[in-house]
Amino acid sequence: MTDTTVLELERVTKEYGEEAPVHALRGVSFSVRRGEMVAIVGQSGSGKSTLLHIMGTLDQPTSGVVRVDGVDAAQLDDREVSSLRAHKIGFVFQQFFLAEHATVRENVADGLLYAGVPAIERFQLADLALERVGLADRADSRPSTLSGGQRQRVAIARAILGQPAVVLADEPTGSLDSATGASIMELIRELNASGTTIVMITHDTALAGQLPRQVRLLDGRIVSDSDHQERA
């Protein structure tokens, strides 16, 4: 583990069931450095969703080690894991998961709802995040008045609100048309260029190819990592 490593997995496995267990992950090891933009790519059933949940501390591995910004998640109790997730990890999903009854600003501010940040500060940070994604003028709008691309920008603003160590983006363009998806990818690249560490999970090999590093997953194993290939 180096000072620049923000996410590290060592020999991570995940099994479901006891009799004839399903091996969703089989000894996965890799690390992500601060400021990287990485694609985790694989077809349906490759283990991507399981890996996302484990990287995000939403689930525990059967064996192996997961470190987030140097902290071994297995050494924490439930409350401490929740705090780690709230402070260190941002999530962007294919579905936007916005509260329709709340304003855009309120939806973004909720990204730090469980991080112990006072409401006034959360709203101030929300305005800054909305400015970064180009939606400062829609802060008082309701999600129902926004386009799909704008809604995803709101979700991204929520994810980067507390400047997490890493943002995990799960098929972030999957619900969007190609032109809107391209604009979201451009935003993600801009955020990365300004220092945000991004790990994007996708089944789209063409989309993954746009990112500087691709980690390919098959049957719960990493079969290639362009970072290692470049270093070889």
C-alpha cells in the first residue's frame, strides 16, 4: 500500500450458498492510485456487480482484504464501515435514484446526510458540486423537470459532494442515448482531470476503451489489466 493508493483488493473471493457454492469472485487482486480513471469491464455474470458491492463496502468478501484509502474495512464495525463509505466513497448508478419530492440541491446535499456534516455546510457544498457539473441554475428545480442527462449530472454531483477518495460509477451511461452518454463521459473525464479518482463498471468494451486503464473480468477472475501490460 502506497500513499497514492486509494483502493486495494488482495486475493478477494466471494461465495454464495453453502452446498455447491457459487464462486462469484476468485482471488481478485488489484489497486487503484489516486487520480486514476479505471474501467472494470466484463460481460453479464463475470462478477462485476459483486465486485462493485465489495469495493464499495456494501458487502463483505468471503476472504481477502479490501482497503479504502488505507483502511482495512474488515477491521471496522458496522458503524465505522458506514462512516468510511459516507466519507470516502461516492456512488453513481445507471438509475439515478433521485427523490422526486426534493429539489436538486436537496438531492445533492443528501450525499453527505450520513457523514455528520451540518445541513448548512451540506447545502453550500451541494451548490459547489452543481456548479462543477454545470447545473448551478437548476438547484431549486425538481428532478421531474430535468432530462435524463441532467438527472445523471445531479447524481454525479451527489457522488463528488464530499470529495471522496474514489467514485464508483456503475454503467453511468446505460440509461442514456448515445449523445447524452457521450456528454456524461466528457463530464467524467473533466472531473478526473481535476483530480477525482474514478472506477467505472461497464459491460461495454468500446466505452471501457475510452478510459486510460481497463481491468477485464471473466468468471470472477481478472484476465487482463492494461496497467500491468503497460508496465511490463
